Amino acid sequence: MTSIVANVDDAGSMTNGNSSGKNNDIMKCYLANVKEFKPKEDEFNQIVNKLNEIEMERINRFRFKIDAYRSLVGRYLIRKMVQEHSIECNDYDKYLKRSKNNKPYVDMKILLMDYNNSNENNNNNNNNIINFNFNVSHHGMWVGGVSSLKYLVGIDIMSYDYPKGCDTVEEFFKLMRRQFSDAEWSIIYKSSITTDADNNNDELIQLKTFYHFWSLKEAYIKAIGVGLGIDLKTIEFRFVNDNDNILLCKEAYLVKDGVELRQWKFQIHHPDEEHVVSIGIGPLHESVDLKFNSTVSDNGIAKANDSSNGNNNNSNNNNKKNDNKNKNKCKSNNHHEIEFRVVDCYDLF
């Protein structure tokens, strides 16, 4: 297992290594590469049969093996994240569900009620868990998952594939025109000029930049649980960049309907040269998925609201004072540390 630790401090800058920040919230992002995952059929069936009935049905419906492999690894990543937080979940059939917008979640309210009603589990660690939010993504050769006990999290992985069904990248861009703001398209087209890359393929550089934006948008809407029913043009991202190479950016911040949302943090990671991973981290109370909200501990929602309201007040005051300053930096009162860990697929089972 290999790991990379990325720190996002109060000023929005990133460093590598450990941090002693007072408000530190360490989150782990697990990444698994399925390129070399090629189980024999009986071995694959044995692994699948350990899942619950709904999960097995979903995986067995896939036509292509690679799709089934990615989905399978994603389900086991969920279990790894549950165990990572010492949550005692012995019945995934009962507690692992999907929201209206198909977002997987652990029904913490029912889980806590069941454990509290059991005499032998009155003192178990679940009593200390007020919220558990996680998200998974897979594309290309990578599967990833991120989780938190304090925040909403979303993850999206994109492979730098040339779009299918279009003769050129420009044709693809025309189809996607309404999904991006004018400022984002400007950055996409200029990226081939500003990016100092050995590969002089302008189209490829622009396509990679496009996928950076797309994965960021996906990470946000997956975190809040809204699905694709939102106008993506109203979700505008800007990179926190200390150089001219957009493809080396490791941070971005969100501007929604013209307002910078400083309570959100976005981390960009490149597991290899062919993929990009984006992670969004935000306050719990901003989830719009009512079915998910109904499963979170009331105490957890209350604490999240108290914390976020305080941050929003500070953020609003800062916005008034700094409207024309630090346009390229993401401000926040929270400190997030994300540790990227690459795990072997076979170690998950």
C-alpha cells in the first residue's frame, strides 16, 4: 500500500506531510487499480457471493467484465471505509442502501437504533458515530472511495478518453457547450497555450482540462446528492494555481450562481498520467438528498449546522472585505487533510 498525504490549510494552500492544525480532519481516499485484477470465474463468483443480494444482481447485470470488476471493487471499498471508522455494521443487506438519486449510504439511524436496543452492544463504538458520509467512483482503470464522519464528501474519477460518437474533440465540446461557463471554456481553450507540456497535442491538453472541470462538477453534485438534475453551468470552478500548467493544479474552488462557496474544498489528484481524481468536501447540512438526511443522527445534523453557520457568518464577513482580493485562493476556516492510499484489489476481499 502506498500513500500520499495532501494538506489543505486555512489559506487554501497545500503541503505534503503531516500537520498539527487545530481543526484537522484527516480523511482517507482509497484508490484501487483494476488493470491487473483478473480473477478466475470461480474466484470472481466466490467474491461476488459475499455481497448482499441487490449488489450481486447489479454486478451480474454488467455485460463487460471490466465494468463488473470496477463495481465489485467499489462495493468492497465501501466496506473498507466502514471498517476504517470502526463502525460495527454486520448486516449490509439491512443498512447499506441507495438514495433517490442512487447515492449509496449506510442508514445510521436504523443501525444506531438496532445497536442501542441490543444489551450486548450498549457500549459499542457506534454510539459515538453521529454521521458517516462516503462516496465511490470508478472510471478507466481506477476505483476510488472517500469518507468522513464530519462532512459531506464526493469523489469522481475520469479517464482521459477521447469521446465516443464524435469525430473530433471540438465536435464533442460543441455538444457540451451548455454545461460550462464562458470562463471555464476560456480556460479549456487557453490550456493548450498556457500548459508547458512535452506533448504538443493541443486537443489532448484541452480535453484533459475539460475532464478536470467535469470531475470537479461531478464530485460536488455527488457530495450533495442532487444527481444530474442541476444546471452544471451554474457550478463554476476555478483553479488555485501557482504556475501556468492547469494540469498540475491540486486545488480548485467553487463559484455557484456568482458566489464563491468558501465552505467547500476541492482536491485534485493524479494517480497516473491517464486519470484525474477530484474530491469535494463540504458541510453536512448542504445535502439536498432528503432520504439520506433522514438517516443521519439528529445530533450529527445539529452539530453540523452549528459549525457551518459559524463558518458561513465568518465567510460572509470575509467576502465583503475581500471581494477584490485573493481571487485565486480558496478561503476557509476548516483544515482538511486528505491521505491518498493505493490498495491492492485482492487485499479488499
